[in-house]
Amino acid sequence: MAGVVMISIVLTGAGRAKADFTLDDLKAPRAMFNRLPAFGQRAVWAQENSWEAITLGAPAMLLCLISGVNSPVASVAALVWPGVRLIYLAAYIGNIPPLRGLCWASGVTAVGICYVEGLKAVIAASH
């Protein structure tokens, strides 16, 4: 997932490059948002959403890792999550709302599966 966040940062940088980014913009980088092209604005929003997604998903993956989950369902969900987040970035920046929504729902489902499997493992270990 860290790779997906890094890609979102690069894409945001590409948008800033199209907005004639100058060193003076470092004084107030958010003030240049209105100068960004449409894809650059979507890249900023996608990057912000990536940070939100990692705060939800990373604990779920860590829960599975720490609790010793040995579930093929959780393994698939953990592998699918960064992939759909990467497609989500492309769909967001490319302005393809149906694909973006599908990727968002798939990512949330994958995270939910990991939480459920991790909690099941914690409960099983406590008995």
C-alpha cells in the first residue's frame, strides 16, 4: 500500500507541474489548487483518499499478521486491497466514477474481511 501512496504523490506532482509550479508556491502549496488542471485536482483528492484508506486498511492487515490468521480468504483480501487501490487511483484521476466506486467498495470489503478474520483469530486464541 505504501507504493500506492507513493504513486499518488507522484501523480499529484505531475498535476502541480502542469500548474506552472514555482518555488514561491512552496510558501502556500494549497493555494495553488485552483491553478491545477482537472486531473491534477483529482490527483490531490485521490492522494488524500489514499491516506484515509491506509489508516483503515493497515491496521486490518496488521491484525491479521499479529493474530496469525491462516485463512485463504484473508490472504486474497490482503493481496487484492493494494491492487484495487491502485486501480482506484487511475479511475479517480481518469474521471471514471463507476470504476472508482467499484474499486472503493472492493477495497472496503477487502479491509472488512481482514478485520473479521483477524478478530476471529483473536477470539479463537483467547479460548
